[in-house]
Amino acid sequence: MRFEFYSLMIAALISLFSATVTNACSVPVFRYALERWQPDTFQALVLHRGSLSDEQKKLIDAFERSEGKNRANVELVTVDLDAAPPPELLSLLEKQKETELPRILLMPPPFTGSTTPLWSGKLEDKTSLASFNVQVDSPVRRETVKRLLAGDSAVWICLESGNKEADDKAFKLLDAQLVKLGKELKLPEQTPEDLEDPDSQVRFEKLPVRIAFSTIRVSRDNTQEKGLIDQLMKTEDDLLEESGKPMVFPVFGRGRALWAYIGAGINEENIAEAAQFLIGPCSCQIKRQNPGSDLLLTADWEGSLEGLIETKDVELPPLSGLEGFTVDVDDSGSNEGETAADVKLVAKTPEVPIPTETTAPPATAPSAEKTDSPTEVPGSADVVADGARTLQRNIILLGVAGFALLAGITLLVRKKQ
């Protein structure tokens, strides 16, 4: 056999083993993303040389205190270029058309490795900060957030091309297909393992999990949405080359845009593919291993979702060591309408059984379920089941390891021959 065959076989076995022993999460992708995936943080770099003036400090302070900045997934970083900054920052500034300082460069999240600013502007007055705010917030993004928090599975942002006939045709097909999919697709069923695993449960139970898709059309000439359009066009490297075609971006979770569908790519098959991914089980719970790019927008995700947690009353057991005491309230010193009172712990009076005329034991009601042992511990079946599952996983692990070892030995023997 060839080395390639062994490599492929071992990789397939490892993948199969991983899929077998890892608890799959049957919470839909769109809902898992809304509840657990924190938005990536963009950076607003304020580049300057030497000390900032008092007026410039006031502008930065006003930005830091603004509600939009505090609710948006962006952080402000001031960089003095005279204080030995990283060479990458100097190179970044040199690539800008305008290099007058101090200025703000709005950058994608650092882990993306992108060195292309989403926006660049001079830090000089309130006008420049107003221009920056357009990059952070807009009516379409606020509406998108509102719908996602109301339970929409995804909001499909339709970016017009400027060709009305092409746009109407593409977006009409999209609307019709989404209505059809909303009736045909089914949410994944929760497995018993998921119901016992806190990481695989729906946290915000007051918000129904449902299949609901909606669309928003955006004109490329809409100045209020310039920041959103710029971001969408930079979610993929080659989108600018296709700017003359209608585009669709499914947005889900906490503002995560899935891959773009362009022109003829806005078809029933592709729309169904995206919809099935969004409402399918979240098999990979790590956000960065899932497709998509986070958008920069203003939203209080945690605060808005906090009130949707279902609280359940739990009967607490009695405090240990206080079973033999009761509460004695002395309110003799309280006036009418007052709530003050003395609370004391006093020993309980033992209960003396009252003798009855008959000494025959009471009839025992027949048990609803027959048990094999009177000493069976509640929940022991679950413990046994967990042990069986653990044993099964260990056996599979040993089997895969043995198979891989055998394949490696065979490969070495054939190489020597």
C-alpha cells in the first residue's frame, strides 16, 4: 500500500473517533451564536506625534464616554509615533493618501491580519467624530440587531447593484425561497445528552427558538449606510471586483455575516445551503472555526438578553444543624404598621405520638413501580449509563490507537522491503 493511503485512512479514523466521542450540540447554529459567541473587537487607532493638545484630549475623552462607543465592539488605542512604535504602524500610515496627524484609523480585528483600514479621518473636531460614528452605527444595523434579538434566525442584507431589474429579480427569488424554506425546514431535535449538558442547552428560554428569516434592501447610494457597505465589501478579498452585481449577506448571531452570494449565485440551491447551515445543529462550537465575519455595530447584547433567562424556583434543603430548632417571633414591642420584631431560635418540642384504639399497622398502598432492591439509590441508573458511555469511548479510543499503530508498523515494514 502507498503512504498516501495510510495517511488518509488514519486521518479518517481520527475524524470518525473525534465525532464519536465528542458531544454534538443540537442547538441551532444561529441560536448558539446569539447566546455564546462574543463579537470580535475592532480597533480605532489614534496616531499622533508627541503630546496631544487639550482640545484633542477632550475629543478623545468625548469619544470614550459616548454611548455608541461603549456599546459597539470597538476599542480606542492611542499611539505616539515618537515613542518607538511597531514598524508595521509606520508602514500603515505611509500607505494612506492622507497622513496628517493626529488621525484615526479604524482597523479590523487584529487576528484577521488585515492591514487595510475600514476608515481613516483626522482627529480635529466634532465633524470628524460624527463621520466616525457613521462607520460604527447606522439605521440598517440597528434594525438588524432588533430583529436578531427578537428571535430571527438570520437577517439577509440585500446590497443593491444599481441595476433595478437585476436587483428586483434576485431579491424576489430570495424572498420566495426564504418563505418556502421557512415552511419546509425543521429545527434539530435535542438529544438526551444535550438536555443534561449546560453547554448544549438554550440559555435564554423566554426567547423562542424558531425558524424566521427576513430581508433588508440597502442602496449603495445610501450615505448613512456607507460604513456598513464598506464593511460588507471587505468581508471577502474579491468582492470589490463584483460591485456591479446584487449581493446578499446572511447576518446571524451577534452581527456575524456569512459568506456573500453574488449575481447568479443568488439562487435557490445556495440560499437553501446557507439556511440549512444556520438552522442546523452547532457541531463546532468554536466561533473562529465557523464561516463568517463579525460586523462593527452598536448593540447591548448581554443587557438585552439578560431578561430572557428563565428562572425556576428550586426548593432548598433545610440548613444542616438547625433541624432541631424553630423560629420564635416576639412582636410584642412593635406598633401597628411597623415590621420590627425580635427573632429567636428555640428548641423544638418533641412530638409525642397519640395512642389510638387499634394497634394494627396501616395498610400499605401498592407501589406504582416494582423495584429490584429496596436500597436502590435514585439516579443510580444515570450513573451506570454514564459509566457505560465512558467505557464505550475508551474502547473506541484504544481501537483507533491500535489500528493506527498497526498501519504505521505495516508501512515501516513495506518501506524496508
